[in-house]
Amino acid sequence: MTVPTEHLATRVRALVAVIGLAGTAACAAAWAAAPQEPLSSSLLAQLAAVAVVVLVGDIVLLQIRLGRNGNGFTWSEASLIVGVAIGGWAWLIALLGPVLLIHQLVAGRRPYKALFNAASAVLSAALAWVAYGLVSGEWSGVPAPLTWRATLGLALAAAVYSFALTVQVTVAVSWAQGLSPRAVWSRGSRLRGLIFLGNSLVGLLAVLVGQWNRPTVLVLPFFLLLLYGCYSSALKAQQERDLWRELHAATLSLNRVELPAVLSALQDGARELFGSELTTLLLSDGLDVDAVRAPALMARGAALTAPAALDVRSETGPVAAELRELGLVTAALAPLVGGGRVRGALLLGFRGPVRLNRRELQMLSTFADQASMSLQHVLLFDEIVAQRSRMSVILDNASDGMLLVDEDGLVRSWNPAMERLTGRREDDAVGQPLVSVLPGELEDGQPLTAGRLFAPTGGELNGRITTAQGSLRDVSLTVATVEDGDASFAVVIARDVTAQREVQQAKEDFIATVSHELRTPLTPIKGYLKLMRRPGYSDDPSRRDEALTVLAEQSAQLERLVEDLLSVSRMRHGQFDVELQVADVDAIVSRAVRDLALSSPREVRYTPPASPTPAQCDPDRLQQVVANLLSNADKYSPAGEPIDVAVELTSGQVVEITVTDRGTGVPVESRAAVFEPFQRLGHHLTRRTRGTGLGLHIAQRLVEAMHGRIWVDGAAGSGATFHVTVPAAEVAAAEWHAQPYVANAS
């Protein structure tokens, strides 16, 4: 989790304030606990010696960069031990705070840093005093001669002092830079331990030699120089190992293919390796990294052949302006070369005067090269992902099914259209044999197998498959064989042609039906015309009238057939109109019932409405619809069975007409199909009733044009009930005296 910068600054200021107050209190307590004796030349010399020891202890031996700050190693443990031996704990702590504060302010440290360093040293020394007193039993100073308990106490005091000081510095640095305390603590921990041991040993030796033979103390500087040489060699070796180890870890972390991960690893690596406060990519094109826009710096970096350092104080023009805009004092640029061309530059920025040495610039070159490779990998990966995404979109949205079959007959891919076609999910199909997930038969009667797909005559195959639900679907298969290394695959595009086959079959049935329906009236017309042409046939008036009646009836049948065909054509082209008006549905239905009674002996039982039934409709069109339903009921009902007709005003403010026959009924699965054009139940050559299959379709279009509905229900085998609804009209009800009406009642 990333902590906001404002919150970090608040925490650091609070830490400095707390440690400053605690250090001041400890320093004041030490002044109060110091021996109260008259001021003398010997006391002044003693205090001066303590001050000098404190100053020497603040000299930085070695410097290790921790993030963007430096961690300085001093003689602090040695000066602690020697200072206690000279002036005692109270005077050492009393002088430690003021001397360090003044020295660091004179050295140019910022006041809050100088206060923190002085106060943390006082607090650490106070803790060391407590540890020394508990172990040695001495609370004032170092006894002479030095006892083993005092020696052990001084060693423990040095350890406590070093540990407490390191903890305070670690917390401050980690909070100030947003780093983890563990990372700050581990940086230079081995060298810190070595310096602690060396400093403690130097301090103890100085005390022992001073108590044994003071002139011998003059030899200590040579020992200190030797110890410093050891420190320096150890530091250089450790820094070399740490830098290359961190460079290796940073370059490994850049081996990603997701841009956010690469950018995060880039920033972490630059912060760990170089202590950069700003790390960004200045790219010319290809990637949107949402980075800073600095065209002058990008152009400068792209023109480089090796990393270079920049300083705002020596730069001019746009480069200096962009550095100031970014709040940087110094920076380092490294070119990013990938794919045979320069893509931009890597910018490391510092808000203070930081100069990378030659070794660090070499490391930056290696780091930038790895960053360039990672960006190239990101581009290639994004391109592959984009291509796969486009291909996936094509496959997922294709209307035709697509599958891939290997030489072993196993399905390797299965797109959503195949799921819709077969009813089998991709997870259930991939990895399964083709014959189990796509069972079917080709048009030559042979089963659909992988062998037929890989056959030289594959190409185009037609057949019928069985879906997961058990239904049959006609399919057209286009097969192409592809090679992938040593493996071969069959790419199959499966198109559902069931609807086309059904349309084709409907057209064939329509042609056969129309031919049959045309031939039915034409046959008697032709026959009677031949009879009437015979000599003497027209002399008999009864025979002539019979012939003319048959000719008229059959002509009317032909006229109805042609009119139905023309009506369907006009409806499909939007060339038919309805004239909506307020009409009495009861009267319309009554006329249709009476018309049927004139042409059929069947009994029709009509139940009129109990209240007025004015509706918004076209009276002629609505009577045409009712007449068609009555004609169908008459044709499909067994002889002697009645037809029931009813009209009522429903609660939904619609007028509903129902026509119930006693025929075989309409199966549930066929109730929508009977309203399609040319659709009739049964085979066109084996049906017992005549018709083109256009009547219900015309009725449906007319009812919908009048803003109504038409549907059919009823149990299979016990007849069918057709329902028609039209909107009721808002008119005043007149006197209503409805009486049941039964046509052809016996």
C-alpha cells in the first residue's frame, strides 16, 4: 500500500518533534545530574576534552547511499566510550546535544536534521547509560583501573547506543522516503556491524592504554588509520556486491509483458539502484505510459549513445526549463533503443545535487537496455493480445459455427455459434471425439467422421446433425485442412441451413398445393365445358342450369384462391389498408355465421355478448377474418359436430371473438407455425382437407393491422379454439336485447 507524500511528511515532522523534545529533556536531566563542583581549570580542561571527543565522534568515516539520502558511519561508539572515561556519563550527555547541534549547523545541515541527529544521539546515550549502570553497578563513570564488569558494561553501552541510534535513523529515513523499514535497515547492515565492533574495540583500547600508560595513546592514530583502511575496503567490496546484486534483481523484475508491471519495476529498480526521486519514460511513440511530457529532454536522450548526467545550473533553453518544471536539480538520461530504432529516453531525476559516478552510469546503461527490451516485449505482447482479441471477437460473433478438429478426431476449438447450433457448451465439446459432440449423417447416407473431413474430397459437405436436445438440423460444412508443424487440423465452418431447407420445402409444397388447388376446380370446369359442347346437351334446361351452377361455384373457388395469393403479395409489399371505425362486433359475427349457414349444413351455435360490443375495427376485414375461421372450423370438424362461436367484452377493454371446432386440434409446437404463409398440418398430398395455407396468415395480418391479436389453443385431439381480440370503442351503451342464435339447428 502506498502512503501519500503529505501523510509521510506529517509523520516525519511529528517524529522529529518527539525526539527533539525527548532529547532536550534527557540533556537537561544530565546537566542536573552532573557533579556540582566549583569551576576550575581542570574541570574546564576535562569538559573541553569531552567536547573534542564528541566532535571527533561526529566525523564521517564512510558514506553509503540509502535511497536518495546517505548513511554516514562515524566514530560514535569509540567517542562514547572515551568520553565516558574522561568526563563521566552526566557531563558526556550534557555536552553531547549542544556540541553536535552546533557542529552540524556550522557544517551546513538543515536545522531540523541537525536537531534530529543531536537529540537522537542524546536519547541513545541515555539508554546506553542505563545499560552500563545495570551491568557494571557504576553510574557516574569508568572506574580506574577498568574492571571486567565495567568493560562488559561499556561494550553493552556501545551496543545499545548503536542499536538505538540506528533504529531512530531507520524509522526517519523510511518515513521520509516511503520505503519499508526493513529495506533501510538491511542496507549496509553488515558493514554497520563491522564498524560497531571496530569502534567499540578502539574505545576500549583507548581507555585501557590511557589508564595504563598515557603516552602510549599517541600510537592510537596509526591503529585508527589501519582500521579505516579495513572499513573502506569492506565498504567498497560490499557496495560492489550489493550494486550488481540489485542490478541483477532489477533487470529480472523488468522481465514482464504487462506495461503497468514494467513501469512499477522500473521505478522500484531506479529508486533502489540510484536513489532517483523521479523515474519516467520519455517515449516518442508506440506506448501510452501516462508519463510526463518533456519533449526537449526526450530529444536530448534519444540523441545520446550512452547515459549522461544533467544539471539545471549548467543547462539552458528548453532542457533547463523542463527540469525546473519537474522540480529537478540534477538528472540522468539514458537512450532507449528497441526494434532497431531509438524509442525515447529513460529519465532519472533528483531534487538535490546528486552526481552519478562512472560506475553508476555504466549500471544505468545496462538498466536502460533491459528496460528497452522489456518495452519491446510489451509491444509484441500487446500486438499478440490485440490479434487474439480481434480473432476472438470474430469467432464469438460469427453467425456460422466454427470448430477445429485434429488428426485424432478430437475437437480443439468450438465457438459460441456451435453452442447455439448444437446445444453443447464449449467445455463439453473441446477435447472430445467429433462423432460424440457432432453426431450426424451426410447426404450420401454415411456418418459424419473426422476421416471425411480430412478426405481429399472434403471441401463442401452437406448433411444432418442431431443436437443435444435430440432435434435434427440441416447443415452445410465447409472444410479446409491446415498444417501446423507436424500436425494437421481440419478447420470446419458449419452453417445451419435448416431454415433454407424448410423454405425450399415450403416453396415446393406451395407449388404442389397451388397446382392441386387449381386443378381441383379446373377439372370440373373443363369437363362441363366439354359436355356443353356436345350436340343436343344445351337443349335440356335442367342439365344446362346444373352445368352453369357447377361452373359458377368452381369459378368462385378459383377467384378466392387467386384473391388469397394477391392478398399475401399486397401484404408483403405494404399495399393493403384497413379503415378503422366504430362497429358492432356482434352484428359482424352474426352476418358471418349466417353466411356460413347458407353454404354449409353444419350447426353453428352462436352466443352473443351480454353487453354492447362496439370496437375500433374495419367491419369488412373483421368479417373476412371470422368467415375464414368459420370455414376452417367447418372443414376440420367431423360430420355432425357443431361449431361454437362467442363474443364478449373482456375486462381488458377488448372485444374477444372465439371460434371452437371439434377437429383434431393444433399441437402446441405447431401453434405459431399455422399462422405462417403456406403452412398447413400434414403432407400436402395426404391431407383430407383442401387449402393453400394462406387463410390464417391473412387473418393474422388483418387483425394486427386493426391493433388486435389472434391465437389458437385447445387440447390436442379435442378440437381447437381460435381467439381474436380488437380494441373496444368508448361509446354510450344503448338498449341491449341479445338473444342466442343457432344456425341450421335441427
